[in-house]
Amino acid sequence: MKKQVVFIAQSKGGVGKSFITWFIARNKKDSQAAFIDLDKSTRTSDRLKSIVGEKRVLELSIIDGNLKLDREGFINIFEKISKAKTDEWFVDLGAPESDELRSFFANDVPAEELKEMLEELGIDLKIFVVLAGEDAFHASVNFYKELTKLTGDNINVIAVKNEGTFGSLESQEHGDALLSELGIDFVKVGKMPVGNSANEIISLMSGTTTEEKLTLAGKRSLRKVTDAVSEVLL
């Protein structure tokens, strides 16, 4: 059985990568899935540890002081995963790390070569590329298009539309239409609630409250977003 590795990536910051990773951790808290935090800019490791425990979260840095990728260090992550007992891994990449991933495929190791390396290690890699709305729309879509061009049929790249960044229902539907016109197949992550429920979930993510203390509306909203992320993982 191959080990399953999922990257959560996007070179545009503030699109919800860490938000989605947090909800993935909620979905996987009763499994043996492990998480790697490569996002040097936000470091959400503590949030993940509060859900799945310290032993299931690794905090690594693959970006040097010049914001360049440590190519060998990056490749060696896969070797580390291949030797671990855990069969399912989720990796949160920050914006600089995601941008360097694009450069990695373009200038260092072609996707076809990486695929061969991963097959030898018994690893199946997927990349979730988060797509956001409003000012981040074009940049996030361009990153997805560039990455899919670089990876081709060698690596499964999945577009994940973060509904919470598209505003009103009309804006969400307009975003769906635009993505379809661009020929992008995508899955959706449910919209973050507004009002007090949103504040409750943010407090839960930051560790300033517990799930037991959420209001009934807050628990309902939490469940809806969790279920939406669960659909993405299928």
C-alpha cells in the first residue's frame, strides 16, 4: 500500500491554506494521519497539535534567509515520510514555499522525474491548490494553471475553491462560472459563517475557547465547514 501525501499550496498569501489544513486535522483527528508544517510565515503547528497531538505534527523549514528553497532538504522530506510508520501525510506550504515549488519543477526536478522517485519510495503525491476570490482570484488561478502545466499527468493537482473568500452567494456563483469558463475542474470548501459563529470558530482555532463552549449555532457552523472539507478529502 502506497503512502498518501497531500500538499496544501498556493503562492498567493491569505487564501486560506492554514484554515483548510486546520479543518483537515479535525477530520483526521481519530486516524493516524500526520501533518508537516512548512509554512514559515504563519507557523500553525500549535493549532494542529491541539487537535491531533504533538507527535503527529512536524515543524520543518525548507526556506533559507534569501527565501530560496533548500532543494535537497525538500527532497529528503519524502525519504523521511517513506521510513515513517504513518501512511497518510498532509503538508501545509506557505506562499514562499509554494512559489519555490513552482520553481523546483521548472528549474530543478521535472515532475516526471519526481514521480519516478516517489514511485520507488512507495509514495502517491497530490497537491491541493487553494483558489480564492476577489483580489486573490487571478493570482491564485495563475498559480494553479502554471503548476498543472509543469506537472502534467505526473502529479494529481486538485483545485480547491475556498468559498469563504468569494463573498456573497452571487459572487460565489460568478466565481464558479469563471472557473468553468477557464476549464478548471474544482472542488469546494464550504463558506465560513458570518457573525458570532465565525468569531467562535476563529476563537476555537486560536485556542482561546473549546468546542464544548460553542453556542448551538457555532457548533452547527463548525460541523458544516468540517463536512465540506471532508468531501474534498474523498
